[in-house]
Amino acid sequence: MKHPPSTVLVLLSLFLLAQFIGLFVLDSYIDKELTAETGVVTYKELPAGIERPDIAPDYAFVFIAVAILIGTGILLLIMKFRRFNLWKLWYFLAVTLSLAIAWAAFIPQAMALFAAFIAAVMKVLKPNFIIHNLTELFIYSGLAAIFVPIMNVFSASVLLLLISAYDMYAVWKSRHMVKMAKFQTASNLFAGLAIPKTIPLVTKTTAAIKNKKIKAGKKIPKEEKVAIIGGGDIGFPLLFAGTVMANVGFQASFLIPAFAALGLAVLFLISKKGKFYPAMPFVSAGCFIGYGFIRFIL
């Protein structure tokens, strides 16, 4: 195994928790009365007048895939020209928006936005593993609340297949995914779960990361003592699980994260030190197996 068993167990537990929180947030955004009247799952509006993209569900995967490619291109340019302040601003805004949407499902909008702002400030300026991972548990819920209502199972399935193929290419062929992960980790602004390879968890971010100010001309460290699950590896299965939930209900949809976590567990078991692996093929396989279990066995 690439990582210690205790670290893997914590990562998988946090992955599952992020998925379950996401489904709970999505369920809270469903307009129960209108759904009962029409028989069609209807979602409440997003806070602060935020509008969801007006896309036909069958083609939502095209919109999301293009957005991912554009975002990746921008991040690669930021890395190339070493515009770390621009990355920090982008990261801060994305965290604030996602957390505000997630928390607005349970508390007043103004309070949710204020709490999200404070959490984002702490995440960017005073990073440690507890703050980082606590906020990561909710970030993907906010993104799911935006995109799940414009998708269906078909669109989410195609997206999983596309992202899995892209992940394999980006990790094994072009390797730009590895470079992006190292860049984010070294800049202490990583999108995803990050756990130190040595427990306990209650620790400041590795001194080598925290005290390091990366300047133009300096190389990014090759490896830090953390184990990670990328943000996409959390967000994409949640999108799929959310679309399944709209068809089969809240409780039955829990099987999707469970099987996705099994896929991740297999990856952790076969992974070797010093090598990088695309997680999405394993996560997607788990999602599809879980969906098959729901459709044909339950």
C-alpha cells in the first residue's frame, strides 16, 4: 500500500462523510411540497440570486466537461506564470460560494454567507488539516446543489465516463494532473481531502509546506507527507449519486457512495509508493456497480 492503513481508513471515512453530507444537502434543497404536487423532483432556488445554468439535462455533461477543460487551462496558465495570488483569490471565491450554498440549506442566507466567508479566510490564511478537511466536507455539497438539478442519470453517467478517461490521460500520459496536485499541495491550497501520513491529525500543515513561500524561479517540492483524495474524486460521484437520488429516493442512493468508497479502497490496496494513479476509473466503477445493485437487486 502507498499509504498507512490508518491514513487510508481516515480518508475513506471522510470521503463517505462528504458524500452523505452532500446527499443530505441536496435533499434539503428539494421542494417537498411542489414535488409531491407535480410528481417531478423540483429544487429550491439557490441563495443570493445565484442562477443554475439553463441546460437540458441530457446535455449537461457537455457544459460541465467544457467548464472543466477551461478551468484546467486557466490553472495550468497560473502554474506556468506562477501567479500564486491569482490562484489564492480563485480558491477563496470558490470556497466561499460553495460553502455559502451548502450552509444556506440549513441556516439563513446572510448567516451562511458570513460563516462561509470566515471559513474561507481561515482556510486560506490560517490553514491546518482540521479546518481544511472540515470545509472540504461541505464544499462539494454546494457544487452539487448547483449542478445536480440540471442533470439526469444519463448525463451524470456520461460525465463519469468522460472524466475517468480524462483522468487516466492526465495522470499517465500528459501527467499534468500530477503537476496540478503537487502545485496545490505545495501552495497549501489543495482542492480535496488531505491527511498527514502520520497520525495524529491534530497538527498544523507540514512545516515544509506552511513556512514555504513559493516565488518565481523556485521549484515546487516533489513530495509532501500527506495522502490525498482530489476534489473531483469527491465531487463527480456526488453528482451521480444526486441524480440517482432524484429517481430512487434519499436512503437507497446511499449505496452509490458506499460502492464508490469500495472502488477507492481497491485503489489504495493496489497502489504502490512513488507512483500516481487516476482515482476516477475506480470511483466510477464503484458508482456503476452500486447503481446496478439498486436497479436490479433492491
